[in-house]
Amino acid sequence: MDRFEGFREFLRARQMALMRTSYLLCGDAHQAEEMLQSVLVRVAGNWRGIAGDNPEAYVRRALVNEHISWWRRQRRALAFTGPPRTGRDPGDESVSRIVLWQALARLTPRQRAVLVLRFYEDRSVQEAAVLLGCSPGTVKSQTSHALARLRALAPELAELLYDTDTAPQEAK
């Protein structure tokens, strides 16, 4: 029996989605690749024990943990380089996107992770709580704090950061 049975199929099916999550967590393409590789090496070694559970949730949680560990080791502000170069003229990029990237870079890793899981990955509060290893209340408060911080850092992005929890009743 191959000890990596099922791992290759999982990797083929989910590698790009996991890479996007990794990139959104750290904001640097090279670091995202290294982070994902590091996590996948550990996952591959323990695949038999992980495969029976929800392997994607396990890998996503490991990515969040890896990013937070990296960030703590650095003990300095993250150097956020923005989206990967696509060969297009940088002048073609939207000003809103640049401002958003810069504002996201100034969030704590935990706040960024919550926003990535909740709004990019469209995860529920409960799913995000499981992936982050915290309570749903913590996810809600971290989301609220992160959105408030984004609003303060980049008020020009207010329409992107419209929070339905604080919306007027008639707008719901």
C-alpha cells in the first residue's frame, strides 16, 4: 500500500485553491509557495492520519498557523509586495486595489486570516472558527475589528468594506 495514496489526487484537485489561500495570507508569491510547500511536506508525511478527516480544512489551518509562526519570527512589519507581476503595466492596476493591498498589509496576521477566510473564501463564521481554532465569537469580533481597521486605514474603500452587521435596517 502506497503511503501517499490519495495525497496525489488531493493535491491535484486542491493545489491551486490552497496556493491562493497561502498567497492571500502572506501577500508574497514566493513566500506563499514556500509556506504551502512546507505545510504539504508535513501533511504528506502524516497523510494516513489526516485523510480520514477533512484534509482541506487541516491544510488550511496549517497554512494559517505557518503564516502566524513566520510572522512572529520576523518581529517586524510584513513587507507586502502586492499582487504578483503579470507583465502588464503597473499603471493599469486599479488605485482601489493598491490601496486595499496596502491596508491589508497593515492588519495583524490573525485579522488578515479572518478576512481571507470569511470574504475571499466565503467561509461561514463556524467554518472560519474551526479553521482558526477559536470560537465563533472570536471570529466575529476579529472580523469586526479588521473591517474597522481597514475603514480607518483606507476610508476611500468604504464601499468595499460595507458591513451588513452595521448597515441600516432598511439596507439589509
